[in-house]
Amino acid sequence: MRTSILRTVSLTAWLLASTALWAQQQGGKPKIMTSAAPEETAVYNPSGKASKATARKADDKQKPAAKDNRKQKATAKAEKPRKAKREKSATPAGARYHALKNNIAFDAIGVLNLGYEVQVHRRMTLDIPVMWSLWDAEREHALRIVALQPELRWWMGKETGRGHFFGLHAHAAWYNAKWEDNRYQDEGRPLVGAGLSYGYKLPLGEHWGAEFNIGFGYANTKYNTYYNIENGAWINTRIRHYWGPTRVGLSLVYRL
């Protein structure tokens, strides 16, 4: 009888001890009911810090995002100067090309000139140079002239007013020229003609540029010949057909 009682007490004590130990273990790791995925839930830690495994998973998720952000910043940084360069070099939308120019080659022979060029199409401009010389360089050699030479130009590049171009020009001139023993003067009508040209515009800055062009074509003129003295006598009247260079330019350009 005594032995049965001892066994019962011993079994009861063992059950109580086991129950207390199990309760303590369950109390250290309380279960949380949640709908979140297991990897989204931090493991409880008495120190208040997430477990290493959870932190590692979070870092692994953040690394690709941080890498993408750095890549986007680097791309934006590299693209910014290229975009600024394109905006600087390109003709502003809706803005037409306008320019004033002076042909230095004509200035060198005493013929003053001024040209105006305006855009009339996406890749076409109209160039209108005016030339004049109303005085004598010396008694035996002089060129008094007033001339017009409008030209329609087709630009080969993406931007109007920059690079290579081809032109179709016409010309009209009123003149009185002295050379050695004779003087030549247009009679009844001006010199007229037309031609084709090629040129290149080199930008030197935001507004300034240099232009080179040469043209060949035809000119027709009717003129009187006089002795090259004061009130010199008339010699003859002639009509001349000319084929050859009709346009030469070495111009300084200012873009408006």
C-alpha cells in the first residue's frame, strides 16, 4: 500500500515538473497569428533584434533595389550632358534660321556687300546678298557696280545653317568699269544670269560662323565701250555670253 502511494506521488511530481518546463518553453516563444508570409515575419528575439537569417533575407531583397537605383543615377548623370549638348546644337523648335553676312573676298577688291539669309523650309534657306561700289579706285582702274545675287540653298545636314549645302542662284548687275585704255558700261539692261553653287558653313560659336562657297553658271550682258578718258568717245556696242565662275564667297556670318 505504501509502495503504491509513493509511485503515485512520484508520477504526479514528474507530470507537474514536465508541465512546468513545457509552459516555460512555450512562454519564451509566443506564437503570433498572422497572414503574412514566413519570410516577412521577424523571429522574436528577447534582445529586440531580428534573427540573422531574417536580416540576411531583407538585405538580399534591398541589394537589387539599391543596385538599380545606382544604375539609374549613373545613366541619368551620363545622359544629362549629352541631352544638353543636343539641345545646344539643335535648332530650337519653331525658330527659323536668320543670319547676316559679309563677303570678305569682295571687300578685298573694294566692293562693299551685305547679305541676309532666312529659312524658308525645314532644310532650305534663301540667301540675298547685295553688292555695291560707287567710287573709282584710281583713274585707269575702277569698278562701279550695284548687284543682286539671290540664292536658294538646300542644306545636307540635320540642322539648317550648318555644314554642306548646294545652291541655285540668279544674278543681276549694273556696272561701269574702267580698265587700262577702255571703259565698259551696261547699255539698256543689266547683266543677268544664273548658276549652281556648293558651300560649307563652319560654326565658330553660338552666333558666329564662317562660310565658304563657289558657283559656276551663265551670264549675258550688253555693254558699250568708250575710251577711258573724261568724256571719252563711244567705240562700239557688244553682247557677250559668259560661262564660268559666277559666285565666290568667303564670308563672316552672324546668326540672329
